Amino acid sequence: MRCPFCRYDDSRVVDSRTADDGASIRRRRQCPQCGRRFTTVETSSLTVVKRSGATEPFSRAKVISGVRKACQGRPVSEDDLALLAQQVEESIRSTGAAEIDAHEVGLSILGPLRELDEVAYLRFASVYRAFSSLEDFEAAITALRAEHSKSASGS
């Protein structure tokens, strides 16, 4: 790592700590040339491949804005949306892939969104699962009801 003060091409790591709930590593470094210390933050990059083939960095803000539309008029707070975006990012990062298809990002939102708000889940699922008829909605609602009755009888 190049020293930001004297531009020497090497530095020594003095201390390392995880940051952002383990999503990044904060390193305290010291330059052997000038002796000054500085901090670096290392994160693994996660790239989203869009339908057009273009790539862009994963963004929690884009997840939140997409889900916010499905949650309009629902009792869902900004904190709930931020937590959902964090859960989505963690689940995507846990796959170990450096690139992920944009459609897969949408699908990975469905599970946490179903737990958060079922109406918002149905709105979002209708887009990402390309519902084309009332039968698609009925099947999704039937699956939610079956899940409710299974969890009610399992308690």
C-alpha cells in the first residue's frame, strides 16, 4: 500500500479490525520511510450484472428504493428497509460470488420481505416472478396461507 504522505510504495500493517458488521476490514498502517501512520478500509467488491449486460456495484440504496415502492402505504419504517437491505447483501455475499445477476438480487429480496410485510411481498413478487394472471396471485396467497397454518399448528 502506497503511503499517502511520502508516496513510498510499501507500508506495514500495525493493526487490523473488522468494520461494518464484518463487511470490511480496517487496517492501521505505518510507512517505513517517513514513519507516519494512516488507515485503510478494505471491502470485497460485489458487482451486479444487469439485463443489458452492463455491470454496476451492488447498492443497498437501490434495494431500499425498489422495496420502498412495494411498501408504500404499509407500516414499514426506514429502519426496517435498511435492515432488509443489509440482510439481502449478507445473503448475496454469503454465496461467495463476485458477480450476481440483477434478477437474482430481486429474488433474494423476497424472503426477508415476506417476513417484513406480506402485502409488500405480494406486490414485489408480482414483478420479480412475472405474475401474468389472477391465478399467479392466488397461488402465492395460497402458499402464504399454507405457511401460516403450518406455523400455527407447529407452535
